[in-house]
Amino acid sequence: MKHLGDILVEADIISKKTLERALERQKTDKKRLGVVLEEMGVITEEELTEALSKQFNFKTIKNFVGHNYTQELLEMLPADFAMKKLVFPLKKKDSMLAVAITDPFDLETMEMLSRITGLQVIPVLATRKEILEAISVHYLKSSSGEGGEAILVAEDSLPVATLIQVSLVKEGYKVILAHDGLEALKLALSERPKLIITDSVMPRMDGYGLLRAIKANPMTSEIPIIMLTSKASTEDEQKALEFGFSDFIPKPVQPIRVVSRVKHVLEMTKKFRR
């Protein structure tokens, strides 16, 4: 099997020097190379999916959200399982079930799918964004989150960002992801979210810098911002609130806490503006 890094270099998506930097960072972070490269901001989710498909010789699927899926097919995978594992049933034929997945390394989930359905599972690679959108539309019956309030999540850890995204999409919110503070600032200006959740420590611009930039611009100054941080002492919380954050979510992230804080801040913001 060809190495992921070699595939990306051959496709001119990253340079050899970038690959070397990522491999060095991987030794410290103990994360998969694809995750490291995404967190570095040098590849997109779509590029990673395509590269993984070449590495594992898996098919990929795009733009499948608008397809029709029978209730019988959807019921093969419980909604909570689909949300937790980021999988989506695509098609059943005879004793085989094609399932959209994001992680070809996750053999445990594929084995669980086989046990749950009693079928041979054929994995098809898709992006997290498309799978979440499909789950939102077909399981949660929301229009891709378009009718929900938009929340911008700025977090450089993909597992944490995905956990928050899944939790909020399940509640009907539209979630926009940014991998660093600078990207979050650009998205805040273009998307005008109702609320921002930001990690305190990120590449290029940290959470405090993002808050200052958001509050300094009249177009975004009224957007409430929640800080996400591993520093969870009373002093840290007080510092965040005094600095101008609307609330504070400690790590490790608990989905129920994220949803509760988001609902509280949005409700308080609405009351304040009445």
C-alpha cells in the first residue's frame, strides 16, 4: 500500500518539505498524517478523501445528499449510531450494503455495521461535511441545517471540532467549521453566524485575538463568542468572561454541555436585543 504522504506529494497537493514538517509534527501529536495535514491547513477535507481513496482503493461519493433513500434503508443504521460514527447508508443490494464513511482505518466501525445489519458492508469514502449534511436531511429531517441558526466553530483539533459539529447539527443548527482563528475571522465576516465557539489556542490567530477582531468590526461586534479551552480553573473562566467572552466551555468537551451553553447564550442574546 502506498503511503498517504507520497500520494499527496505526487499529486502536487503538498511539497516534500511540507510532508517532512507534518511527519515531524506527527511524532509529537500522535495523530494520523491526514489529520495533522488538515490541522496544518495545507490540505482540504476533499483532497484528503481523494488521497485516502487512492491509498485504500476505495470508491468515493460526492453530492449524495439530494438522493432519495427509503425509510427501510435508513432504519438499517440507527440515527444515533450514524451520528456518532459519521456513517450513512447509501444502497442495499442483495446481501451487500454500501455505506459512506470518513475513516478507512476504522475497521471496528465496519465490523459493527456488519453485525448490526447482517450484511456485507462496502465502504465508500465521503467527507465529514457531506455525511453530516445527509444525516441532517434524511435522519433529522432538517434542510441541511439551512433553516437553523448558524454557529461558527473555530477549533484546530478535528476530533473536537467534529464532536461539537455532530452535537449541534443534531439539535438543528447549521455548523460552519474553521481550523484556525484567521479562517474563523474570514468566515465570520462572510457568513455572519449567530454565535461563535472558539478554542483559546489555535494557529495563526488565537481565541483572544479572534474575539478582539470580531468585536472591533461593527459588522460582527454583536456576535456572542464562547471560549473553548483545556484550562478550566475558576480564574481562567473569570479571565475569559472579563475579556468579553459570553461563556466558557472546558475540555474535554461534553456534547450535552456544549448544547446547553449554546442555547443559553443564544437565548440571553435574544433577550438582550429585545
